[in-house]
Amino acid sequence: MRYPNLKTLIASLQSCAQTSNLTRGKEIHAFMLRNGFFLSSPLSTTSLINMYSKCNSMTHALTVFDTTLTQHQNVFTCNAVIAGFIANGMPKPALEFYWDIRFSGIMPDKFTFPCVIKACSDAQECLEGRKVHGLLFKFGLELDVFVGSALVHLYLRFGFTEEAYQVFDELPVRDIVLWNAMINGFAQTGQFGSALEVFKEMGEEGVVPNKFTVTGVLSAMSMMGETNNGRAIHGFVIKMGYDSVLAVMNALVDMYGKCKCLKDALEIFETIPEKDIFSWNSILCVHEQFGDHHGTLGLLDSMLRAGVKLDLVTVTTILPACAHLAALMHGREIHSYMIINGLAKDDDGSFDDVYVKNAIMDMYAKCGSMREARLVFDKMSYKDVASWNIMIMGYGMHGFGSRALEMFSNMCEADLKPDEVTFVGVLSVCSHVGLVRQGQKFLAQMDSQYGVVPTIEHYTCVIDMLGRAGQLEEAYELVSTMPIEATPVVWRAFLAACRLHGNAALAEVAAQHLLELEPEHCGNHVLTSNIYGGVGRYDEVSEVRLTMKQQNVIKEPGCSWIELGDGVHVFVAGDRRHSEDYLIYAGLNSLMLACMSLDICLVSR
């Protein structure tokens, strides 16, 4: 292709920048070098730097700057380099380049400072940001609205609310960009009430919100549970035509989800024509928050069929769903996907993100594959307290008490301080393997030796431990004398122990406390009824059942699931929703008849 003049070349470079076509950009660069266009104008240098930075090749962009004529190294070319560093997530090199050009005598302008201030913000260099703020007065740019917006964002990011408001109040012109900087800055730093106050003030001054305003306000409302105000913003979105903006629709899905409006979140998600990774992650998080683990895995299948690639947010949302459903095959597939696609790889290519590795390990542990959990654990170069806790809980959950306690010992030898979760795991292990004295010792040493104050969860574990061991009097004494008021969970653990050992007298005491604390909980009534039935007190059984009927307490049906090659299948007692339910029940009846026949044969012998 022929490039007759510099104007055509620059237009072609801009096209390469927009499409990230690095190969074509290099061809144009070579043509410019061969035909003398490179040194003809500073504009050619700026265009090349911009093209290379947009194509994620800052090395080439710097080479262009360094090899250009000194007289062409002006504020415009320098701004292009700084903006390129910022766009490529390289704030520290951006600051270093800025100070280099300051020493070389090139004077920054109103386009330089917003980028430099953002670099200070991204690099966590608050002091440097303050220095730049002071320099603005020398250049007479302290009242520039774009510079002011960058300063507001900087100060809010570091929690300097007073300074942000001061900059905001002193600006004579407040455009929508500045208002958005205030609202989004407060929202991103967790000051949601302040974000809504600024939004209200913005409305009072007659400034019309744009799509960026809406996303910031929705994020604040989602965290505050402001459902009604969120619906009002939704109406505004429709009125202004922002419902065609993907980022706004994603924010609405997130808002409705966090406000526990699953139906609304799903309806909006379904209306999005071109869903991106943020759309899918938002709706996946909503399902997982609602405890709909089966629905979460179903959405994952839909996401993969749509050709959307998973990211770290996706997998850290999906892995807990696999853990809850014990969906080991799904979990293994996700783990393989992460390795194949290089998610969470370290600089040397190793898979070493502790948070993600903990999620994988937790999935394997809860799915019953402690061998695979241990393989992940052993390969971790850095293990935090959560890593050890997962292994302790996993071993304890699956009956490997000695290994769990060995893990606890190794954790202490590694100079890691156990936390509350650690001791929940350790005490649970002692409870399940019958190490009563060891468990009581751990409870006594928690505060004095490890600096962990026992909570209600720890006392519940010890009460359960004593109850399982048949030491009901000791368990009741601990319930009565512990420094924390007993919760329904504590009494339920004690009641279950009373049922296990047939102690109707103490069971009545526990049942009375439970029915006072949670009269609507079906499990309390059923457990009490079973205890009375176990000791032949059928009149009391009838009374409990009558109370349940009068108070409209309904026992929730049991839920089961099985993982097959085509996914996870969920079903409840008497379920008829499956398309081939008649075949399933025919098979079940055949099994029951076979079992009955076997019992008859055994009795006859």
C-alpha cells in the first residue's frame, strides 16, 4: 500500500492504535524510516509513540522517543509516553519519566498533570501527589477541571476526604467529570453514604448524571442495600437510554443481586444482548450469594457454551459451588482449565496465587479428595493461616484425626499463629475422634498460650465433644457456666447428644430452651419429637406435632444430589420434576423389592 503524505501515514497509525494492530504499525514505521518521514515532524513521533503504547509495546514507544531529534522531544511527545505508561498499568515508570523530563527542562502542561496524578494514585505515592499539587499553583493550573478531577480521585483513594472536598469546592467550574470523580472516589473507598450525598447535591445543582455517574451510584446503593433508590435509578437508566450501555446493565445486575432481588437480577441479565465476562461474573456471584450452587454450575455451563473465557473472579466463584455440592469432576475440570489457560501464574510460570490455591484446595478437601488437596498444599511456596486451616478442617472432616492434629503441630512449628478458625477445626477433630481431654486442654490453652479468645463456636465444639462421649452432665455444666450466652446452635448440639444417649430429662431442658429461642425452627420440633418417640412417650410426640401444626411449622424436605457425566442432578423427597421420573421411580422400586427379598432370605436362614 502506498502512503503519499504524512497526513495519510498518521491516520493509518491511528487506525493501528485503535485496532491494536502492532504488525501493521511496524510496517508503517519502517516505511516512515525509509522515506524520511520519521524526522520530518514531531507529530510523526507522537503518533508512533501513541500507536506502540496502544499496542502494549512500551519498549518500542520508548525507543521511538529516544531516537527522535532533540528538538522534537517536546511536551506533546512526552505526554504520549506518560499516557502510554498509564494505559499499560506502569505507574512507576511513568513517574520516573516525568521527573526525567522535568530535569531536562521540558515544561509540563494541563494534559501532563492528570496523567501524572493518576500515576501517583496507582503507584500509591501520596507524597508525590501532594508535590505535584503544589506545583500546579506555579503553572496556574490549580483550577483546571481535568486536573482537579484527578486530584479528587487521588485524595479520596488515600482517604483524605477533607482535601478532596477542598479541591472540589475551589473549582469554579464543576462539570460531570468532576462530579463523577467525587461519587466514584467515595464509592471505591467504601464511603457509600458520602457518595450518595454528593449524588444528591449534584441533582440539586441541576447536573444531569451520565452513564459513569450511574455505575458509581449503583455500586454505592448495592453495598448499602438501597433497593428502592436502586429501582429509582433503574427507572432513570431506562428514561435516559442507558439500558443499552453494558457497564450500566452489569451494575444493575450487581445491585439487584446484593439487594437480594434475584428475580430482578436475572431479568436484567437475560436482556443483555452481548454479555461480557463482567455480566457473567455478576450473575454467578448473585447465585452463589443466594446459596444456589446448582444454579451457579448451570450458569457456568451456559457461559462456556457462549464461548466466554473464565477469569480468576469466575473460578473463585465457581470453586465454592463445587465444594458445597461435592462436585469433584467439575472441580477437577476447572482446576485443569486454570492450568491450561495460565490463570494466576507467577512471573516464573508457576501457579502461585495463595487465594486461588486455597480455593482449589478447599474444593478438593470438601469433595473428599484429601490426596489432591495435599498435593496442592505441598506445592505452595507460600502458605497463609487459611491454607493450614483448610487442611486441618479437611482431615478432620474425613476422619483423619491424627493427620489433622499433626497439621496443627506443623503449623505452630512454622511460626504461624493459629486463629479462631484453626481452633474450630482442631476442636471439631477432637470431638469426632473422641479426644475429650485433648479438646478440653486446647480450650483452656487458647487464650493463655495462643492469644485466641474462645467464641461460641469453640464452646459448641467442646459441648458436642462431651456429648458424643456421653459426658452429658459435664456438657450441661459447660452450657450453664460458659461466659457467653448459649445460642440455639449450642442447645441443638446438646439436644442431639441427649438423643444419642437416651437422656430424656436433660433433653427436655434443652428442648425447652430451643423452643423459646427458635419456635419457628422445624429442626427443633422434629428433634424433640424423635427423642420422645425414642423413649416411648408418644403423648408428648403428639403434642409436639400438634404445636408444629398450630404454629404452621413445616419441615423442609431433604435435598440430595449426584454428579454424573452430564452435570449435577438435584432432587428432593417425592420429586417429580425430572423428565424421566417414571423410569427413576421404577428403578427405585426394583431396588427396594430386591432389598426386601434379601431381608426375607436372611431371616429364613
